[in-house]
Amino acid sequence: MLGLRTQENNEFIKFFELVQAEANKLNKVFFLDFGQCEDVQFNGMEVDSLYGWLIPKEEVETFNKEFINKINLSKWNDYCAWVIPNIINEKLNIVFE
């Protein structure tokens, strides 16, 4: 899946698809570096705070090549972001910070 370098479980993939849907609203793609390992179970998903890069769609192809090949990504530091999930009143909200 675009934005991931590792094989993840189905519950996390469901959550990550929602993260990507929110990124898409911003005309961007989120690329995961690491999670906080909070692993909160919610509606069949494994929800976690995530850190990575929120890349504009016009830069995705270039970034993805470097991301997959684990090239030094420091030149992309301006795009670093946290994904902060909040569950309020049984509703999941995803915010990029």
C-alpha cells in the first residue's frame, strides 16, 4: 500500500486507509515512518498516533522512490507530520500536526 514500507495487519490497514482518505482531502499522501505503539482497538481497527511525511501529490512519485529505497529523507523534513487520532463520542477524528 502506498505510504507503507512494511507488512501490516488488517486492523491497522483499515485505520491507515482512513488516514490516507484524510490526506487525500488535502491533496496529499501520508508516508509512515513510525507509530507510537498505542494500538487502541476501535471499530475493528488498530488506531495509533503516527509520524511520517505528508507529501503533496505532485511530489509523491519522487518521494516514494526514495522512501521505498530508504534513501536519506532529510531534504523532505518540511513535510514531516504527526497523525493524531481522537475518538470522541464513538467517532474517530484524524488530525495532521
